[in-house]
Amino acid sequence: MKIAFIGTGVMGLPMAGHLMDAGHDVTIYTRTKSKADPLVAKGAKCFDAIGPCVGDREAVITMVGFPKYVEEVYLGEGGILKSAPEGALVIDMTTTSPALWQRIAAEAR
């Protein structure tokens, strides 16, 4: 499966690595590119922007620090909802509010 992983912090880095170990084609976007170095060394491609990272992916997984970042990566200009292919599965692993996800789900529809 072609998966984009947004955020490679303490929890995201090993999760993305496990997906790669399972044979998935993983692309990465992270604000601090050096955090993705271990994944790039394993064959992941790291992008400078969300749009190109998610543009051809079947699934997008996000794990970012705070709800405001969830809002930015999904709803911002060049964000996931404007860039991912129609029908892509989007999964957020960030602790956030149900109200924000209701808003994101409404925008996605």
C-alpha cells in the first residue's frame, strides 16, 4: 500500500518504520526533516510540502503535536484534503477534539 506519514516524532517515527518493514511504500512530511533521516535511510522519500507527499497515496496517517497542527495539515492551503486523491483513507493518531474531527469530516465530504 502507498502510505503518507505526516509527523515523525517520538511515536510517529517507529510507526512509520513498522509500516515500511511490512512492505508498504511510505512517503514522509515532517516540519523537522532531520527527524525523518532514519526512514529516508530505509528508503522512504521525504517531502518539503504536504501536497506532493500525499498526492498519489492510498492512505495518509497523521501524528502531529497539537490539535492546531491537525487543523493545519488537513484543512490548510495545500493540506491533505486538498491534495490527497479522492477515496484515500485518512487516519489521525493525534489526541484532538471530536468537534475538530467532525469539522474535518464535513470538509472531506
